[in-house]
Amino acid sequence: MAAPSRLKSILALVTGGGSGIGRAVSQRLSLEGASVVVVDLNIDSANETLQSLSRDVPGQDHAAFAADVSRSESVNALMDEIQSRFSVPPRVAVSSAGITRDDFLLRLSEESFDSVISVNLKGPFLITQAVARAVVATGRNGGSIINIGSIVGKVGNLGQANYAASKAGVEGLTKTAAKELAKFGIRCNTVLPGVIVSPMTDKVPQKVLDKFADAVPLGRLGQPEDVADVCAFLASDDSKYITGASIEVTGGLYL
């Protein structure tokens, strides 16, 4: 059950907000009282999420923008749009945008490697940097940056050398950002989902998903809402002494 006032008066940015984990996070943060900026490469998907957000708390004002998180000029333009619309920077940022380009290492193309690194690792870097710069520029400390990693970044996975490398990088990036940004009151944490039912798993054969589910100690695959619950906690003051942490949301599964 969401606490309607836990994120009241907070502006939150969610990348990859058009579907899956990003959509669930956007919805959950709005239920907690936040005003949410939904960001996605696909503006139609972002607008679909926008229409589903809660508006029960007075003063909530949500927006949707298209951006390519792998390009600094796109991220900078996004921050300008947010500043123009809301007159303040987001104090909560969740980087959920991600892609897969799976293949076995011996066949993996340089293009597939580079594209996954650009979105999954460079994207969180650019968002973390841009949001932190904007917060510091206000002269008022405080914020929470949450980057979505993966348990695959910790243990690896067949056919996902590029994805595993990108998500391992997200952990290193976030832990370093946590050390550097603590003096500004900005907390930085990583959430490591396991196998979560999302558009990414739509490409996985059902029999493989069933095998994963059987291997999960808690007996089921994860739902996007399971990850959103943890993001809401990390966004709020309930986690005010947590930074540089990596929280696994896997049901106990190690691939």
C-alpha cells in the first residue's frame, strides 16, 4: 500500500517510463504523491503511462517527454524542458531505460555491444550527471538517484555478455556517484532485478520462463511492481541513511 504523502511535493524523473519497470515505477511514485516526468524514446508509450498516473494529491503535475538517454544533447534538452515546465530540477531520478541485443560471445557484433552499453550504461551516467548538476546548481542539497541494474551484472548470463557488462558498469557508476555526491545530500543506489515479467521477457520462450519460475525460491517470476516498491522506498526519506547500496529484487534467484 502506497503512502500518499511520502513523496508529496517531489518532482521525479523516470527514464524508460513507457513500459515495464519504468511504467510501474512512474505509477508507484505518483501514488506516493510525486509529480512524475515520464521519459521514453517512444513518446506515445510515455503518454500512455502519463494517462495512468495518480493525481490524488493536490499540486501533482505530471508530464511526458521523448529523449534518447544515450545522447548528451538529448539529455541536456530534456533537462531544459523540465526546467521550463516545472521551474525546478527533479530531486528523484530513476534510470530504467534499457535494451538487450543478445547473442553468444563468439557471434556478438561490435554494434550490438556498443548499442547496449550506450543505452544501459552511458544513459544512467548522463542522467545521473545532469540531474546532480541541476540539483547542485540550485544551492539546495538533497536528492535520490536510483539506477536499475540487474542480477545479470553480478553473475553473468549466457548470451548476454554486453548486457551483463552494462549492468555491472551501472553498479560501479552508482557506487562512485554515491561517494562523490554524498556531500550534496544526493543519495545514489542500484536496484538489481531478477527475471521480471516485462517487454524484455516477451522475447523469451514460455518454457524457458517456466524453468526460471521453478528455480525461484519464492516460486514465481517478478512483476514490475516488485521493483517499483523498492524504488519508492529508495526515493523517500525512509531510506535516508542508504547510499551506494545494491538491492536485489530476485525472489532469491541466482541465474
